[in-house]
Amino acid sequence: MAAATNQRPIIIKKVKKGGGGGHHGGAWKVAYADFVTAMMAFFLLMWLINTTSPEQRRGIAEFFAPASVSRVASGAGGLLEGTSFAEEGVRHGHSAPVAPASEPQYTSNAAGEDNDQAKTEPGGQTTPSEDSLTRARTLRENAEFARAEIAIRQAMQDMPDVAELSRNVIMEQTPEGLRIQIIDQEGRSMFQPGAAELNDRARRLLRTISSVVAQLPNRLTISGHTDGTPSGSRYNTNFELSAARASAARRALAAEGIPAGRFYEVAGRADSEPMFADDPTLPGNRRIAITLLREAPPLPANHGL
């Protein structure tokens, strides 16, 4: 009996292990969020591909290319860093290539046309035709203009005091070059009525545009446009008023570092080229147009006749 009383009772403990939260865990939410983000990016990419031209896609690709790893020592710096331009307007430094061939190669199927056929030199080297060089230069310029347009848009978005004015800027590529128009909107004028002095809103826009334009070699034309309403000011006609406004824009760009030799033409168009021909009195007809000219402007159809 004494031995039985000295034995300690045996206690058995059952430990229940947790199941890790079961379906209440949050790891699947992170994976699902990543999936939704990836799908949204994919559909945005598909939309961009369908709504942009080949030249614009090439410009976008070059803009986002890692230009900082280029071994070229020269460069413009800033928004267009990684590229440099000679005085005659030919690029020497290039961004990282997106594809093995940066420019498409053209061949002619027409026999007997010397302008479209490459010439073979005695050494066996093939010299591209003048027409092929012109088309290649046009493609390169289109890509540069698209890249400049993206840089200007990005610069405006990065500045809160200018981002709200982005609707006053219209950019498009034309046969002459890249045209940048600063237009008036209802309640958002660039000039005082009947005056040629730039207001603070217009100066901020021109300062932002000049930060990109200054890094390109192209010559500039500046034209002033008014609506169909008579000037009613110290200027006798809208031609004088629009010319004075174009000159004010030129002075603002020159103050931001644009060399005088790059200004090719400054003109006043008055209301001769309305943006809204159906209603010449709309505020959008009052604008300043800045055009980055192509290296070789197109000749008129009757040239040489």
C-alpha cells in the first residue's frame, strides 16, 4: 500500500495544432492583386499599341530606353539625356537600341527608276539612294518629334502649376515639322485682350516648352493668330497684334536660352488661319504656334517647273 501511494498520477496532455488560419489567410489577396495589376497593365499596353502610329511607338520605345548605360561620352542631359546633336542637326549619340535595326530598310520594285535604286560602287559597297535616305531621315525626325512631345507632356505633368494648363497645349506632327500650339480657352487666355504682353500663365508654359526645345537642333518658326474680332486696341489691325504677340513669344524663348540663329521666321497671321473655321470668334482661334522645322522642308509641288 505504501508503494502504491508514492506513485504520481500520469497526466496525458493533448495539444491541438492550429491549421494556419485556413481560408482566413491573406496571402491569396496579395497574389490576386498582383494578377489584377498585371492584367491592367497588359490591357493598357494593348490599347496603346492600337491607338498609336508606328513612329509614335518608336519614339515611346526610344524615350524609355536605358540611355544612361550608353558609352557615348557626349549627351544633352536633362529630359533628353543620352543623345547629342551636331550643329547641322545629325545625331551622334544614340539611346540603347530597341531592335537590331533601328531604321527600316526600303527596297524598290520598280525597274528603271534611278532615284529609288541603290548605287553599287567599284569596291562592291552599296550606296543608298537619295529617296531611301530621305525616307530614313523622315522616320528619324518623326521619332525625335514624338520623343520631344512625350518629354514636354511629362515636364508639364511634373510641375503642379503647369499641369492644369496642359489643355492649352496642342502638339501634332505636320509636313513642316512638330507644331506646338498654345491656345486660349474660355477663362484661360495667354494675353490680355488687345495686348501683346504675355501673362504669367503663358510664360510658365513657354518656360516648360523651352526646356525641351532647347535640347533639339531644329530651327523654329513662331506665328501669332487671333480670332475674327477686330483688335480694338492700339494695334490698327489683327495682323499687327498677332505679329506683336509672336515677337513676345520669341523674346520669352530667347530669354530661356534658345539661340537667336534658331529662329527662322516670326510672323503674324491674324485670323487668316482659324482653328475653328465655323466660328471665327471662338477663344481657341487665338493662339501662338511654334513649329520645330524638319532638316529639309518639303518643296512645293511646282518647284523647278
